[in-house]
Amino acid sequence: MTQPPDSQAVQPDPTDDKLDAAVFKVAGVVVLGAIMSILDITVVNIALPTFQQEFDTSYAIAAWTITGYTLALATVIPLTGWAADRFGTKRLYIAALIFFVLGSALCATAWNIESLIVFRVIQGIGGGMLMPLGMTIMTHAAGPQRVGRVMAVLGVPMLLGPIGGPILGGWLIEFRWEYIFLINVPIGAIALIFAFVVLPADKPEPSESFDFLGMLLASPGLALFLYGVSSIPGEGTIAATKVLLPAIIGIVLMVAFVFHALRTEHPLIDLRLFRNRALTFATLTMVLFAIAFFGGALLLPTYLQQVRGESALAAGLLLVPQGLGAMLTMPIAGRLVDKIGPGKIVLVGIVLIAVSTMFFTQLTVDTSYPLMCAALFVMGLGMGCTMMPIMTAAIQTLKHAQVARGSTLMNIVNQTAGSIGTAMISVVLTNLLNNREFAKPAIVANANPEFAKQLPPGVLEIGLQQAASAFSNTYVVAVVLTVLTLVPAAFLPRTKPKNPETADAITAVHV
């Protein structure tokens, strides 16, 4: 599939390594969309207790405001690559922004929990397309020689979302819960205006027929699998109807899609991209990294609130050093990736994350906050060298016409692996807490002074120590997963990336 010429599009010069103003403008638009999409996921986590109280519902039902959004993401992400080719990235990005802003405004008007869940699904339809489309747009604008630096820009909201979300959510909820959704409206309006003005026009490539069978297999398969996986922590035990059945059906559908995709000329998700060695090892690295990172990311905020008795806002503020570390290394890593390839940078980042995570395997009921912040800062340094360089390793070796499909594939991998990691770590933590006699009563008492008065003397202190031990032991799993990531990361490219279009042209001449 060839890219039609377009005089209005940003045409990167493969010999020019400098980022010009046009690329920075495109990056600014994409980052605005990414900030809304990612922050909205983490902000709503903080709001679940408020939804329970406001709509007089259970935690399990309130959690569907998160599950519904996630499943909507899983449904539309596979469609993004085809739709970007069919309608053009600019048109589709604007449509995604409109869906997201509309869904945000509707969420703020919700009159019961059911309406809020429906409106979150509408929001997720837009949010699911923003990240893969943003990656595609930025890669096209910058070219393979500069993709490391522009991906580093896009990585800022991806890494800061889990940190800024709890802070922003905790602050906004102090006024009204509706504000966590309404804040997206002015930001989205600004993003829409800039998208119309700044994003380069691109012509659609409607030469491929739509893979309807692939859609019927991949989208519901991915959604059912993620639904089953995300239901594990809430069940305590693996329930057949809510966990195993949807997960197994989802796996069967996805396996069927793999067979279908390998026999179809233009599949919904192009699995033939795995013929690219760099993309294959980047995908394996991303799977293990996302499981370890997104799984471990939920531990510390929960520990701070349940064991140390901190508020959601205070817990979010204590995570700030992690974001500062990531902000420090991310632009440096982006520049180095463009010069020496992502391999060495990712290995350094993984080692930093593994070493800093080891600190948290020693958590106690009174672990020093300054030491904790220092460990988080080191972890942030590693994060800045890891997530987006892995994405870059996959994208920068693809041809121009493959980028939309490649970014879609990596976002599916990231979303799926992150959900698996969250479920895995949640199950380990839940089982460890259940196996400690006084841990759960102590956690409840720590948040409820009246309940604490009913406990026998010494139970609260012993229970909190047991709970802290459960968290520290769970971090051991996160360390092991992080170290395993070193294996596929060792095979990532360690040289300056070549322009795949130029490389093909040179090969053709020699042949």
C-alpha cells in the first residue's frame, strides 16, 4: 500500500535530524489528546467511593465506570489502523476528539450509575483511538530518524497520568464529582481547534476492503478476555461465570482471529508485521514490561492509603518524585534512541526500575517517606528510558504505510498486558492479605476510627504490620517480572535506525 502524495502534509527530510516547528506543533496537539485520555482513566479510580455514595450503589457496580471505558477501548483499538487508512488520520483524530469530549460532557450530566456507565462507553470509543492515532500522526510528521524524540514527547502524559490523575481527581472531587469530566470539555475544545489548524491534511487510502470477519473475532474477543481478567480481583476466587467463561471465549475468538488474519490479504490487525524482527522483540518486551509496570503501579497508592492512612490526594503527591525522574530522562532517552537505537537505553531503564522496585520489597508499617521518594525518583529515571523507547523500537523500522497498523498493534499489546498485570498483582495481594489473620480488619479500622475502637488491644498494630508485609511480598513478583523483561530487551536494535523507505530503495537498486 503506497502513500498518495499530499502537498499539505508534513514531509520529513530523512537527512535532517532536527525537530522543526511544524513537528512540535503536531506533537502539541497529540499530547493534548493523550493527556485527556490517560488522565481520565486514573482520575475515575479516585472517584469510585464518591460514585458509590452519590448514586447509592455497590463498589462492584461503580467499578463498571472503569470496566465499561476499558472495554470500549478494547473494542475500537483494533479498528483504528483500518479506519486511519480509510478516512485519513486527521479526520479520524478529530472524530475521536469529538466522541471523547461529547462523552465527557454527557458523563457530567449522569442521573444514575447506569447512565454514567453508558456515557463512559461513549467516552472510551473516542479515547481508544486517540493514542494509536497520535502515535501514527507523530511518526508520519517526524520520520523514522526523529521518531525517538517525538515519541518521548508523547510519553510524558503516558507516564504522568498515573501520578497526576490521583492528585487532580482528589482535588476536583473536593468541589463536585462532575468536574472530573467537565475539565475535559475546555481542553478538548482547544485540542479540536488546534487539530483543525495544525494537523497536516492526509488523503485516505480506501483501497483495502474492511475485514468484517476479523472485527467480529478480534474486537469482542479482546473485550471478553479483558472483562474476564479484570473481574478476577473483585471475585477473590476465580468464578466460572464472570471470569473463566468470558476469558475462555475471548481467547478462542482471538486464536480464531490469528488463523483468519494469517490467511487474509488485508486483516483488521496485520500480524504479518511480526516478520519485522525489531517489532517482534519490542512487542515481547512491551508485554513483560506492561505486566510488571501497570501491575506494580497500583501497589504503592493502595499501601499509602490502606496501611499508612493517607488520603488519595496525599498519596498522589507522594508519587510526584516518580514523575520528576521520568521527565528528566525521557527527552534525553528520546534523543539517544535516535542516535544509537533503543536497545542500550531500554536495558538501562529496566535495570533502574528493577533496583528501585527491590526497595519496596522491604516495606514496613513505618518505612521512611524520604527514602521512598528517593526510590520513586530512581524508578522514574528508569521509566523515562523504557516505555516510549520500546514503542519507538517497534515503530521506527516500519514503512510509512505500515505505521498506522503498527501503532494499533502496540497499543493493543499495551492495553492487554496492562490489564493482565493489574489482575495478576491484585490477585497476589488479595491472597496474601487473606492469609494474614488481622490484615483486613486493620485496614478497615485504619479508615474507620469507630471500627478501630472495637478491636482488641494490639490488633490494629499487628494487622497493619501484616498488611505491610503482604504489600512487600507482592513487590517481589513485580521485581521478578521486571527482571524477565531484560531477556527480550537484549535483542532490541542497538544502532542508529535506518529509514525503511530508503533502505528498500537501496536494496532494489542493488538487486
